[in-house]
Amino acid sequence: MTTVRATRKTRLALAALLSGTMLAPLNSSMIAVALAPIQRDFAQPLATTTWVVTVFYLTACVCQPVLGRVADRVGPRKLFAAGLAVAAIASAAAALATSLPLLVLCRCVQAAGVSAAFPCAMVVIRRSGDTTGLSAVATVNTTAGAVGPVLGGLLTSWAGWQAIFWVNLPVMLGALVLAWRAIGPEERAARGGLIRSIDPVGVILFAAAVVGLLDLMLAVPRVSVPGLAAVVVAGAGFLWWERRAAEPFVDVRALGAAPGMVLVLGTFVLFNLAYYGAFYGLPPWLQTALGFDAAHTGLLIMPIAATSVVATVLGGRVMRRFGVGRTLLAGGGLLLAGVAAIISFGTATPAWAVVVDGVVLGVPYGLCNLGLQRLMYERAPAGMSGVVGGLFQSARYVGAILAVGLVGAFAPGDPALPIDPRGLAVAMTSVAAVVIVVLAHDLRRSRHDEISSPKPDG
């Protein structure tokens, strides 16, 4: 009887954790089809409106690794519940927001709240020893990202963009109640040194450097002097501080000893920059240039996310048959083809062409995501798999942040004018080409290392 109760409690805990972890990808993808309606309601340029996306990624980028350390110190139960409570309040406030700055602030708080879910889930799964929870989390997160544009489009068409925030409340409150009942209470944790372990100086410098990069993107094709200064000063300060911090936000010394690891993270940033440029650039164009409503826009964008789910499921088999290097090159080639095709898009582009291009764009997200993740774990310094895993997520967020900035840079200043996807597509194509060059170089280097490494006697 005790075993049955324990198993039931474990399943309830996993259900709560899955409900919580899906909120981040769901809320980051639902907003894509709501950008144009939000822009119209607040009469703001698209470049300004995209801050509702940017601030979410920026906050999550910083908060996930920080809250991972907090979860280890204070326990997952309290942090998970507190995060969901904060996110629920922020979601309700976002739905009632009367100005764009207030909505951006609510999105910032919402991101901080939902960012607690993933690290808490990792702590609970690790303690339970049941690794099947890891694949469940990955599947649910990928599916939530795929469903997001469709659900967001339907909700926005039915009840306005506010509905994408109201829909969070039952999920958040249900997950909170389940988690409080199913996740066992923690022992009272020692809280001494918690602030120091978070490395607030490193966090602030990292965030400042990312904001500087974003400002540089928003200024394209001009050069933003403040943005450049922020990148140089904050970036240099970050590297200097992290090399000397007792408990660094990012252990740059360990990463420096594994140059292949740095290449993986940098490639992942560039890949996400190109991919999310299309993911967030196409919906406003479909609505403002071609006149589709939010529901139809969500359906047209769905092939990108849906195909990425299929590619993620089949990606493991593809890598086993063709190898990681070839799989990554194939994914990079499809990414280049997908973003390059957008250069030809105009007001006469048929809907089927957008759907076909979406299918092409979705495949590399699954293949490259899995392939680079495999390289990440193979090259991670000993004892740093968890930290590097957090950095891998941060690299995804940084790429998405820069992509949103790029979309804003190519958006017209007048809210009434449609975005021209061609300039954006040229920029994304250039980035995708760099990704292929880097992947080809890395594959060649890896083969050279294998050939030149001494063979064991035998």
C-alpha cells in the first residue's frame, strides 16, 4: 500500500512539474501571433512592441541558472510554488495592462516566475532517480512550443490578446496545488551565503552585456555607440569578474579549458538567431502585409513548430545512422534554404509557400538542437554537465533575444506600415551561412583530432 501511494505521489509530482515547465515555451511562443494586435492596441512601432518578447527571454536567460542554485539551497517545493504564484499574479496583471510599458513589466515578472519550474523539476527528478522524467520534460516543452502559435492565434481571435495571459491561470494554480500536495516538504535549509552563491555582480554584468547586444541589433544598419560601449565594458568586466569570483555565475576558466565547448555555445546562439528571426518575423508580416487574422497566422506558422517536434523525435535515429556531424550540416543547410526562401516573399506570396517554408525551417530546429546538445555533453568539462546545460539554455535565449532585436530593426517606424521580410531574410541568411561554415570547420577539426590521436596498443 505504501509503495502504491508513493508511486501515485510521484506521478502527481511529475504532472505538476510538467505543467509548470511547459509554461515558459508556451508563453514565449503564444506571444508571436499576438504582437500585431498588441501593436495596434497600444499604437506603438513593432520595434517597441517586441520588448514584450525580448524582456521575457532576457529575464529567463538570467533567472533559470540563478534559480537553479536557489532550488538546491531552499528546496524545489517552496521555490516551485512561489514561482507559480508570482507568475499567476503577473499573468493576470498583464491581461489587465493599460499601457505597453506596464505589459513589458508584467512579462518580466511572469518570466521570473515560470523560470523556477525547470530547475525545480531537474532537482526533483534527480532526487527521485527516475530519469524517464527527463524525456517527459523535453517532450512536453517541445510540444508546448509547437502548440503555442496555434493556441495563441485562436485565443487572440476569439477574445483578444489578453486571453493568452488569462489561459495561464488555471494551469498555474492547478500545478501549484498539485506540487504542494505531491512534492515532499524539505528540511530547513541553511541560507547563509545564498546571495554570494548567486554571484549578483556576474549576473548584472552578463545582463548588461546582453542588453548592449540587443541595442546593437535594434540599431542595424547603424552602429549604436551606447550598445557597443555596454558590450565592451560589461563583457570585459564580466570575464574579469568571473575569473576571480569564488562561486561564478559562469565558470569561464573551466570553459576556457574546453575550446570546443565555447564553439558549441557560440554556434547555438547563431543558430537560434537565424531560426527565431523567422519565427518572430513572419507572423507580423502575415498579419500586416497579407491581412491574415491571428488564428490563420497561427495555423500558417504551426508547420515550423510541428515539424520541429517530429524532427526532435526522429533526430536520435538520424544521428545514429549518419553521425552527429553530418546531421548538423544537413540541419544547417535546411536552415539556410528556409531563411533564404523568405527573400522572395512579397504581397503576392501564396499561403502554401509559407507552409512549405515552415516545414523546411522546422526540421533544422530539431536536428541542430539535438546535435549541438550531444556535442555539448561530450565536450563538457568533468563535473560541469549541469552548469553547461544551463549555459546551453542561456545560449538559446541569447539567440532569441538578438533575433527579436533584428526583427525590430527591420520593422518600419510607422505602426500602420507592414514589415518587409526581405531585409530581415538577408540578415538571417548571412547568419545561417556562418553557422554552416562553423559546423563544417568543427567537423573537419574533429576528424583531424580523431586521426591524429594515438591509437591504443592492442
